[in-house]
Amino acid sequence: MKKVDKNKLGELMQAVLDAGKELIAPVRQGDHTAYARIKKPGDAALDILLTRMPLKEFFLPKTECLLKYTNLEGGGVEVSDPDPLNQERVVFGARPCDASSLPIMDKVFTWDYNDSLYLARRDKTTIVSIACESPAASCRCESVGISPSAKDGSDVLLTPIGDAYTVDAVTEKGEKLVALWGSKLSDASDADAAKAAAFKPALPGHQTDTASLRGKLKAKFETPAWAEQTMKCVGCGACAYLCPTCHCFDIVDEKSGCGGERRRNWDACAFSTFTLHGSGHNPRAEQQHRYRQRVMHKFDYYPEKFGPVACVGCGRCLSACPVGMDIFEIIEKVTADE
Amino acid sequence: MTDNLRKLARELLESGKASVVIGYGDATLPGRTTPVFITSAAEADRLVWNEHCLNNLAVYLSSRKFKTDGKIAIVAKPCDLRAIINLVQENQVKREDVIIIGMVCSGMKDNDSGKPLEKCNACMEHVPKNCDEIIGDPASAPKPADPNAEFISLEKLEAMSPDERWAFWSKEFSKCIRCYACRQVCPMCYCTQCIAQKTQPQWIPSSQTPKGNFSFGMFRALHSAGRCVSCGECERVCPVGIPLNLLTAKMRKEIREKYGYEAGCDPDAPAPMCNFKPDDKEDFIR
């Protein structure tokens, strides 16, 4: 295992840029925070515990072109496909929860169809995560079996040990990056490794035992508690769009002059139009049905099909919800014995 | 005030005067509140009143209609109360169906920074009007701010050239994720079908592109003219921090200058965008 001084992270980022790779890191944009492409290490704001926007948009963009079409003079249509990403990228300073969302998304985009645009982005990107020293009141990672130093989804994990971080290459991609950094890193001692292994900051917020509660959800599908618990939901898409694992999208053709683009846009099950049929019928007629879908998809349908739950406990939906919905509280309430 | 509010809620529910009290309760995140719907006197103690009662609960009277057989009692800050009055004027709710519990309000604080909200620094109305019940001592309310205080933030924008303003809004709207939180919390956005969701034809691109984001932001601002009560909810809930209040403030300023009108302040004043007279000076409508 290697280690690096805390004040030398800028050098690691510079080495990424010098190697011709794109660098993505947490940044401040006024009062807003997000992951963004940066041109110099100084633009990274690694002190942000959790950016408002998740890492998702670098793999599933808010809007992306699936094909372009042009109506030709004299009839016929010319269609062209977009080129998949062909640029190596490094995300520096992801949080373990955000990194953990990527293997969850992978299962969806490789299940019945290999989504080449998504997979190219995954293939070209190396994720360097930094374990969280001071989790916030909204952090819920332990509610879903993740921890502030989880490795899943990361290629390299940096774990704080006093004035330094241990540098743990988790995957082959991670080993390549560690090799690129070379002498910028020093060897970690056994004592350093032991410190990193013992790193376990306490989460200040209430954690929900979703592992045992989620098995009860199916039987509670019709409980009136859904209506009570979701009455305040106003039906916006903030929770879904800020969620690192929500991956639903809509496909639209948008015209411009004699041609246009077929685009894939984020969509959200909280919207009343999400399941609205052409006939006017809506199988999820009320907001309670839409919110129930959100919970069931994450904690019942997805795990039933793929294993893990589709939630990494980042807590963005809790802190950004306009009306203070708490998905974990709702799981506790709807699964409670009547 | 919390004790008085709980006492009133108990009385309203026990006597059957109201079948539900919509108010604020403690949220799961420390220091925050969340909307609560109290339907029995035994639950009245869930109600709280503090400087984090941010939501404008009037949204539950309009776009997210609360279904009940009896009257709805609703806890309202003076700014939120204006939204209820405006909804009555726009025939979205009957005044006699609602019991308005007006709160004397000294201002609210931001959940994250703990600082007073900008709208509260510019507040002209700390004592509720047009309500059925008042909680709090009107004598303890802070003095009203200068009427132009709410437009101070506009000065910088108004001083910009059109190109600079274009650059400013391009940058801000590039962050928009089209979650529609601004629309969903707005008590005045109660259309059953929003033009942003129309697909045949598509008026506003649903893509998160400059064209789609701009069109959505602009049409929402225009629809707020003469109707926005400056509750500031759109800006508060925007998850990416777009200063939406600058757009609605500009509309409010125009309406004040042209018509001397403040939405939701006087239940009997005709709303400028919803009324016309045969002798109006404009002739396009004749």
C-alpha cells in the first residue's frame, strides 16, 4: 500500500492533467456544488463533504444525443450516430457513496442491452474516492450497508490517516493510475495500513436497518400508510435527479430546422406524466402511488433482480427535498406493524 | 406561539370546525421542519412554530389539493397568506372552505446557513391580514421594511447590458436539471397540464439544453406576473441554486409600477392580468 501527504493531492491531480487525461473533481459554482471538469487542481474543492449533484451525469448525462437526423432535399433521411467517449478521464475526490452507485447503474445498462454510450464512459473513467472524515446528519450510507470508507465502485480509495492518506488501488485501472503517480507516492508502513483499516467515523444521523425492513415491503404494498406518509410530496423530480442511482430516462425527438436529434433525457417517477398513457389513463394515479414506486424500485424490485438495493445512502434526497421527505423514515413507517 | 397554535388546532379539530390542520412539524433532519397534516386533536402536539417554518403550505390548497370533507385549517405566515388570498381570487379555493391561521412572523432562517432569508429582510408584512385566527402578538412584530427593499437585488441585473444579462442567465440556466421543483412548490402553478409537458405539439423542449431551460424559466416568470406573492419558495427549493427570485421580482416590480398592484394583499382589488375594462387604453382586445 502507498500513501500521500494531504497537501500533495494537487500534484496527483496535475499528474493526471499532464498525462493528457480529463480531470473531474468536486467544485463550487457560487453557492452550488457539483462535480465538474477542471483545468487546474486549484479549482477542485475537496473540502466539500458531498456535492449537491451526484457523479451520475458523467455517465448518464442530463440530456444526450442518441442520433442525429437530417431530412434530405428530394426525400430521404440521413441518420448519424454519436461517437462514444474516447477520452481517458479521472474523477478525483469522489465520495464512496457516489462511487458505489456506479456498479448499481452498470447492472441496469448491461442487463438486456449493452448501452455502448454508457459503457464507453465507464470504461474510460478511473474513479479516485476519498473516505469521509466528517459525515453529515443527512448521511445514511450505513442504512444500506455502505460505509464512509467503502471501496465498491472506486478504482483508488484514499483513506485519511492524520496528515496523509493511504492510497489503495482497488482495481486494475486503479493500479495503472497509482503507477502513473509513481514517486509522488511513498510506501505506507504497516502502522499506516492498520490506521486506515481502523478508520471508521461515526455517522451522526439515524440509520435505518433497511436490510431487514425491505423484505416486508411487498406485503405492505396496499397499506394506507403510503398515503399518510407521502401526503406532503409535491411531485417534483428533485429526489430522482439528485439521486446517484436513479437512472430512468425519456427518449424524445427534438426538431431543429430540417433535422433534429433523438435525445435521452432524465425522467422521474414522481412526475404525474411518467406513467400517463396516451388514452389519458394513469396507472399511478396519485402521488402516493408514484412515491411508492420510488421506494419499491430501490428497495424491492431492483434487489430482487440484481442483488443490492438501488440506494447508496448519500442523503441528497433528504437534504434537498422541498418538503422534507425522508425515504428511510417512510420505509420504517410503512413497514411498521399496524 | 407553538403552545397557542396547538391549543387552537385542538379546539378546531375537537369542535369539528376543521377536519384537518395543515401546519409544520419537526423534520427528521435536525433544525428543520416539514409540512404535517393533523386530523385529530390527539396529534396536535406535532405542530411546531419556529424560525425554520419555510414552506408555503398554500401549495396544498391548489396544485396538491388536500382531499377532505370538512374545512381545512392552514397555518400561514403573512407572505404565504397572500398566496391563499390570491388563490381565492383566482377561484381555486373557496374562502369559506378554509380557516386561515395567520402567524405573526419575525422572519425565517435558512436551513443550512442559519442566516435570515433575503425575503424576510425585505418583508413589509410581519402581521397577518385577511385571516380567521391570529397567533402571536402583533405588537412584538418587527417594523416593515422599505417597500423597495425587495427589489435591491434587481439593481445589479438591471444595470447590465442585454448581452451581460444574457450571459448571466445562460450560466444560471445551464445548471437547471428540469426537476420542476420550482413549479411544484408554487401555489400559483396549479395548471393540471403544464405547457412544459405538452408533447403534441411540444412547445418547450424537455431536454436540459439552453433552449429548453430558458424557455421553461421565461414562461414561468411571465406566468407569475401579477400573481407572484413573493413567498420565494421557487428559489428556496431550487436544488441547483438558480436565483429564480430575480425573475419573479422583476415581474412584481413591473406590476407595481404599472398597476400599483400587489398580488394577494387586497381580496377586493382586481388582478391586473385577469381583468379588463371596455375603456382600457390598449385596443388589442377589442
